[in-house]
Amino acid sequence: MKTLLKYTLILFLGILLYSCGGDDTLTANPMITAINPTSGTKTTIVTISGKDFGIDANTIQVFFNNVEATLQTVTNTLIKVEVPVGAGTGLVKVIVNGTELVGQEFTYVLTTEVSTFAGNESGYTDGESTESKFALPTDVIIDSQDNIYVADRSNHRIRKITPSGVVTTFAGSSRGFADGAGTNAQFYYPTGIAIDNQGNIYVIDKQNTKVRKITPNGVVSTLAGSSYGYADGTGTNAQFSNPTGIAIDNENNIYVADQNNHRIRKITLNGVVTTFAGSTGGFADGMGINAQFNRPTGLTIDPQGNIYITDKNNHRIRRITSNGVVTTLAGNGTIGTVDGTGAIAQFNNPIGLTIDYQNNIYIADSENNRIRKITPDGVVTTLAGNTQGFLDGDASTAQFEYPTGLAIDSQGNIYVADRNNHKIRKITQD
């Protein structure tokens, strides 16, 4: 009898212990109940409330829009994390011991900052970024390795800046006109610059009224243009009048903003020049030569072959489809700094522009000393800039002085030819 009681007691205790252990396992049910705040910038500290998280940070991972966050503290009911840089807007996910918990969406707020990437004061000096000097740099372009090329207008040179900020002279020397390799070549106020998918660089040689070509190893030749005037034709039979902007499409056709002819010209790789859109100075949407511009200045092209133009003296941003139909994307002809959609927006002599991978367009709104952004739907906002001057820092207080050229690198950073500050500025958004 005693033996039976003994074994019964042992069995009861075993069942009790097993049941308690089993209850702990069965009742461990991690859950997210709240996230606070639900929006913020990079490095914002977010508190995730819930239950059964445990206290071992090694068993917990947190993701914002699938980008892993840095854990700050962990308790069984609270997790504090730092929002990762560049996360973007998306769902918050917590993994606890392999179990994935999905929380609500976190709205990632971009922070935009302006810094000086290269340039010091007006002059001509190669070297490290802070030692280098430019003289009225007017346009920038970026190659597939994120090297930046600068149309250094008043130095009559094309300069190169490595991603680490080292500045060298790629082509050009004293003012003049000469084809040749590297510093044996001469330019006269190079203004616009573009690059094709083979790494060839094309330059608007403004005062020489020509379009020049530079091979990847620095050999300069003349593609098209001769004296001031207006003439379609091949090579030196063609004429331009104060050309400024240049862009290249996916088929390596070259487009030129022929400013004083109020036209957009097209150049094939063989140097055949035709008029793509525009006629006399004025303002009119329409097809090809039925359209009118007033000193078109800058160009950029989207992957679908649509061309975007800063119509400088019309204070508008225009668009030309691949088959030549001209419309107005933003601006109403009135000088101002108004943000808004389409014709509500106002600009003041916009000059340079570029486009990102989401087809957002960025404008160097030169006499407003601002960088503006236009979404594909035509919504205009101010990205950076304030009053005229020079100041790095937060985009809302940063200052430019007559910015003219823009380019975007592979990381989405925007580089600005800040002409009258003689600097290349960098805008980061993260």
C-alpha cells in the first residue's frame, strides 16, 4: 500500500511539473499591441509594445520595411529600436525566436541635407575636394562609376571628381578652340555636359557654338556646329545660337537646347543635326515646330524617351514626347517661388534639371536659388535652398547662389553646380 501511494505521489508530481512546464510553453504567445511613434526620420527611437517578447536580445530582430533596425532595449513587453537609415515607408516586423510578428506601417520621413562636395573659392586648382577651385562651374554629369564631370565654364575646362572628392582636369586648357587629347584641347565657355552609355562625354562649347565629343580616354573632337546662326545639316554645316543644355537618350541621340534659336535640336551620332521642336520665340504647346519656347536652357530625358526642358524665360518646365508633342508640365509664366501642382507652381529662370529612377525631376531654379522637385504627376515642391548665399546644413536653411546644373549618383545623392559660389554641392536624402 505504501509503495502504491509512493508511486502515485511521484506520478502526480511528475504530471504537475510537466503540466506547469507545458503551460509555460503553450502560453508563450508573442504579440505586438502598439508601435509609437508611427512616423519619423532616420535614428528615431520607436517603442514596440506587446507581450511575451522574452528578455534575450539575441532572439529578437526588428525590421522597418525589411531593413533591420538596431535594438536599444528589450523587456518581455517592450522593445525599443532605432529606425535604420534609408528604411523607407513600410511595415514593422518583429521576429521572436523565429516567429514573425507583423505590426502597422511606419512612415519614414526623409531628412535632406546640403554639404559642399568640392570647391573652395573662384580659381583653378586640382587636388583634394576642399583645396580644389572652380570658376563658375555650370553643369555636372555622373558616369557609371559615380565619377563626376564638371563643365568648368570660366576655366574653359572639363574637370573630373572621383567619388572620394579628388579633382583633376580631364580636358581643356586656355580659352580657344582646338581638338586634341586632354589639355591639348581648347574650349570657350563650356556650359552643358552629357554622357552616353559608352562613356563618351558631349559638351556644349557655348562661345564656340559647337557640340564637342570627348572619348573615355580624353580625346576631344567636334561633332557639330560652326558659326553663330541657324542651320540644320551635318557636322560643321549645322549652326547653333547660344546653345546651353544637352541630353542623350537610350539610343544615343543627342538633344540640344539651342537657346537663342528657341529650339530643341537633335543630333545623331554621325553629326546630322535637325530641328526636333520649336520655332520662333514665344510660348505655345503643340507638335514639333508648331510649339514655341523662350530661351530653352536645360534638358533631361526619361527612360521612355520623353524630354524635359527648362523653358527659362517662360519660367516653365516643358515636356516633349518621343514623337515631338510639346506640353507644359509645371509653371504658369509668372515669376515666383510658389509650390503646387502644374500651372499653380512658379519658377524664376530655371536652368538645369535631372531625373531620378522614380521619374521625379529636379530643377535648378536659378534666380530663386533653390532646388525644386517635380513628381511624375506634376506636383512641385522645394527640396533645398532658401535665400541667396552660401550655407551648408538642413535643406530648409541651406543657401545657394545661382545653381545651374544637376546630376544624381547611383545612391540617389544629388550634385549641384552652385555656379556663383564656385562649388559643387551635394544633397543627401535619407
